[in-house]
Amino acid sequence: MHLVHSDFSSPEELSQATEKACDLMEEIYEKGMYPKMIVHREYSEHNPNIKGEMAQPKAFRWYLRREIKRLISKKADIEIKPSRPVIPLNDPKLMNHTDEEEWDFTKKKMFLFSPERVDISLNRLSHYTGTDPCDFQRYILFTNYAMHVEVFLDKYPDCEKPVRDGVQMPAYHHKLPDNKGITLINIGVGPSNAKTITDHVAVLRPDAMIMVGHCGGLRNHQEIGDFVLANGYFRDDKVLDELFPIGNPVIPNYLLNLYLKGVLDKYELKHRIGTVFTTANRNWEFSAKHTVRQIHQSRSLAIDMESSTVATNGFRYRIPHATLLCVSDKPLHGKPKLSEAAQTFYQNSKELHLQIVIETIDMVKANYPEGLPNSSIRAFNEPLMEAGED
């Protein structure tokens, strides 16, 4: 058992105590036990004690280090001790601890996931992306085009790449100290893939998730190559309806959108802000009457297959999220996505599209180096982490 007290007189002592706490959690896990963290906060009148178990703390040590420092600096005391034996991934009892039907949405983000869920998600993350979960960075970009991967590799040729060919959703990591770099994942097409990858990425507690994709433009005055910045979503993807009621509003992070718009304006790029319609039906044009009615009713200005899924899971898991799409076709206006025209569009748009998002992340890091505010995605009855928190 280890107790970290809040009576430190220097930043060096605080850093040493934080590193010791992280080392102990990793040591406990390596010895076959889940580490348990108990936090006592005298400043919290109604909920002074919060606690939770961990798994694979090495994979998100940057996050634990940051949050422990915040807690200690606010005069909280932290106790770390072994909890119970790690359940092997091939033990049927594992599933008893990963069912989200029993999930407490009001837990602190640090303790949001059970250790069993972390273990299985990180194993699947490695399987799907072909990379080590420890290599994932704080800022996660999702694409479904190899061309964005090509641009990323040109910009960051030394990034970590998949260790084997043929993985389902290859990931590429531009690594910086304290995991302050960028991870790009080619998630493929469709809301099922988008849900799968965000389910697993979420256990790493990233600071932001951004969908960098293409869309069908739905308005007369949009042109091929225009950008779309989502400020809301029509959830016709269906994959999360049973887990997250369709009536719950899901909106992107205001600051991410603010910075994305700032970069779009900087380059004087034509764009529109509005609702993105996400469908699970790639051939929705073949049953257009029903879909077009929904598009008109929702005033949607773009249609795609992943954005609302990423956004909904970002909201559920309390991860700041945003969507920047580029219009690749106009299916309602005689400009469907045809092969030759699409290839020309892709070549002309790919560098700028990714550059806008990378510059946005640079702005986020400059203004909020320790993470974006998350009051808009915290439950009203969620225990506060820090004194004076909204």
C-alpha cells in the first residue's frame, strides 16, 4: 500500500510523488493484480472519497500522471494498493465485468471503465490497428481513406506504423513527449467500424477525437471541395440507439469547432456549418424518398457514414470531439460520386484537409496544453475532481 499526501513544498517533490504512484500501479499490475486508487478530497463536501481499479496503467500513464498531479495540487490524498487478481482474457468471467448495461455514466473519467474492459479493449486495439496501445497519442484522428495516411506519412515519416500487414484499421502515431502527438487511424467505411474503434480508443482517455472524412453535399450552393463543419448530427446510423437514446442531443466540442473554423477562415476556404446526416446505408440513393424526407426535415447539409457514430461515442465516453468533412459529391444535384471525378477530387484535397486539422490541434495544445475543458460532456451529478470545478 502506498499513500501520497498533499503536503509537498516544491514542484520536484510533487513530480517525484506522482511518478512513484504511477510506478506502483504498473508494478502491481505486472504482478497479476489490479491496482486500486482511492482519492480523499476534503474540499468535496458531498463526495469526498472516489475510487476505482486500473488495468494496464502504462498505456495511459500520461493521463494518470496529469490527473494525479492535479489532485495532489488541490490538496487531495491518494492511496494506491492491490485490489484483486487480474482475470485472464480467456476466462468466461471476464464478460461479467464488461457489460455496459451495468455501467455507471456518472463515474469520474479516470474510473469510467472497469479494468477488465480496459484489458480487452487494449488487446483488441492492438489487433485492429497493428500497433502498441502505449504508442497512442492524446489527439486521435479518424479517416477512411488511404490518401490521408499517405499525407500523414509524408509529413511524419518516422511515425510508428503497424507491425504487420493486413490489419483492419491501421494506426500511425506521430509520437511526442508525454503523448502530446497525433494518432491517425484509417477506420474503413461505415458506422460499425466507427463504433468498434471508438469503443476501444476511449479507454486510453484521449484529449480529442476528430473525424476527417468526406461527405455528400446536400445544398445547392455547395461545390465539390467545400468543407463542412458539423455543429450537430442526424443519427440515422442506428448502431448506438440501444445504448444511447436517440433523443439525447450530441454536439461537437465548441473550442475544437472554434479553432477549426479559425483555420478554415485563415485559408479563406469555403465552408458551411450545420447538421451532418450519418447513415448506415451506403446506397441510400436507391431508396431516396424516405432519406430525402429526413434530410429536408433535419436541414442537414451533408451526408456521411461515420461522423455521428464517432461523435456519439465521444459524448458517451466524455471525450471532446469534432467533425471536419470535405464535399466529394452532390448526389441530389446530378453529381454522384463517380470514379474519375472522385480521384481528381481526392488528389486536390488531401493535403489541405489534413493540414487544417493538424493546425487546429496545434492551437489546442498552445491554449490548453493539459486538455480541453469538458464541462459540456460531464453529467450534472458526476463527482467533481477539483475544487472550484464547474
